[in-house]
Amino acid sequence: MHKYLRNLFSFFLVVFLYGCSTSYYLRDGLKKNVEDADESKIEYRILLIGDAGEPSPDEREPVLRAMEDKAALLPEKTVNIFLGDNIYPQGFNPGSDAENENSIRRIDEQIKIMKNSRTEGIFIPGNHDWGDGSSDGWERIKNEGKYIDRYEPQIQILPKSGCPGPAYKDYGNILRVIFIDTQWWLQDHNKPDTSNSGCYPVTKEGIINRIDSLIRTAGERIIIIAAHHPLNTFGEHGGYFDWKVHIFPLRALNRFLWIPLPVIGSLYPLFRVAGLYPQDTSNDLYKDLIEKMEKVISKYPNIIYASGHEHTLQILEGINNNIYLISGFGTSVHINNVSYGDKSILSVLSPGFMQLDFLSGGKIRLGVYTVSENSELAEEVFSTWLFE
């Protein structure tokens, strides 16, 4: 009996430790906002949004509408980067346009941002664009790419054709953006390799060496590495679940399924924490991605690693004075939770996006914006000057 009670206590201790959540956390000692950037000195503006592939079906998604308004303020200088999961839940079917009607509607809602604001847009693949790891995932991401690339050069997908990358684009002497398809690392089924594609490189070692080369040869340019999967997170993919997940686990399937399943419900988050799901940082494949990526970027300071995947807004202290951004709350229908830890600078549980302004003289201003369901405006909930 004593052993049973001890085990039961340990079980609920784990539930408690992983049950902490917050709606807004800012590291002690930081100002919530800094002064606005001098617009005349902005060389480039990067807008970051992830997991925007499930916009509202009844009206224009508030987050996308607000981001479009931001993009339109500086159209000749703005680049919109979509950080993966551009089409929920399974990307493009390998079928006809009629079969993909809903998928087309979802990607078109995002493409409207560039069309209406006359700005540049780049989409990065995420796990849902690969069919969430399905056996025909490679076909799905190639189909999505063909649809998006019809609008080149204004709008395109990078890397292309399911290739892992890296692809890159330089913006003057100010900025180099390196694009990676991190789902390639986690995809168990058919995917590009040395024997069946024109991708280069197609080995993990080759990818990392190419990233290293692109960073090393960037000159004075600031580096952004844009990918879907974060290298650190204090959200669900990092093993942080609030109490509602333990009591109402079926909300992971449908946010309206408020069916209480206490104790039994805790098996779901514990399954996730155990590393059995390849989309979580506890999984061995994901750990390998983190280890190899951090090994190369740890050689260089002041790199911005931008990702989605986690339906939160987070700023994290990275390795060797690098900054990790998670901007994965691209539509208001998502549900999630977020906590914070020793590497957290900011954690926000609200739909929104991030903005990076690169100024002449080398200054970089980061702004974090949230959008409520009933508002057409983006509210800046945090801003800071990076690397000062």
C-alpha cells in the first residue's frame, strides 16, 4: 500500500510540474517596450508568422488581416516569412484542385497578404505541409510548392521540392536569410536523398556544412535562420502542459471536446514527454536536429533563429548570444499553453506575429504583436533592441 501511494504521488507530481502555464511572462528587469524605430532608417522589415494554415472559415482571419496592414506600411522594404504549417491538417492532397478546395482556400488567405500589400512572401514547409509525416508527404509538399511558386518571384516556397536546404537570400549588405526544411530531418517515410532527387546537399552532415559556409561567408550581414521547428521551447512540444490537458485531453483533437478524463487524460502528456512523438523536442530524431544545429550556430554570435511549430509567441536566449524566436500562433483558432524557464525572455499565449526592423547603422528592433479575435489592429506587447 505504501509503495502504491508513493507511485501515485510521483505520478501527480509529474502532472503538476508539467502543468504550469502562463498567458504573459517577461523576464524581470526588462522594459516592456522601447522607442519606435526611425522609419527613414529602416532598410528591411521582416514579418514572421507561423502555423497560419487554419484561418477562420467565416471571415478574414484577424491575424492575417493585421499583418497585411503592417506589411502595407513599407511595401518596398517588407518581406513576409511564413514559418511552416501553411496548410492544416495534411497539406495538399496528391489529387485534383477540386479535392484540394479547402487547402487552396487556406493558402490563398495567406497569399492575399502579399497580393494586397504588394510585398514579398516566402513560405517554409512544416510537418503538416508534409501530411504530418504521412507516407505521401513528399508528394504533398511538392504539390504545395507548385501552387505557391506560380507567383514567383514575389511569392515562393523555400527550400523547394521537399529538399532540406539550406536555401538562402541576401538583402543588400544588411541581411542574409537561410531557409531550412526541418521536417526533412524528422520524416521517416519517402523523402529526397542522394539517389532520388536533385537536392544538394542530401545528408545531415552536408546540410550542416552548407549552413556553416553560408554563415561564414555572409560578411557583415546579420543572419536569420528560418525554419519550422524550434531549437528550444517552453510549450507543449517542449513537454509543458497545463492542467486542462490532463483533464480534457480530447481537446487536442477538437478544441470543443470538453469531456473530462482525469488521470487517464494524463497519459497523453506523459506519452508526449516520453519522446514517442517525433514532433516533440524529447524525441531522438528531434534531439539530433537540435544537437547538430546548435553545434554549428554556437560557433557564431548574434544569429536569429526564427521558427513556428509551437502555437505561442516566445523569445528565448540561445547559445552564444544568439536569439531564438518562436512565432507560431498565426491563427486565432489554435489552442495551446506556454510556460517559461531559465532561457525565456518572453512568453505570450495569444495569436500574433513578430516584426524585425533592420536599420542603417546596424540596429535591429524586434516587436511582438498580438491580435484579438474582435480587433482589426495589432497591439505591440513587447519590443526591444537586439544584440545591444
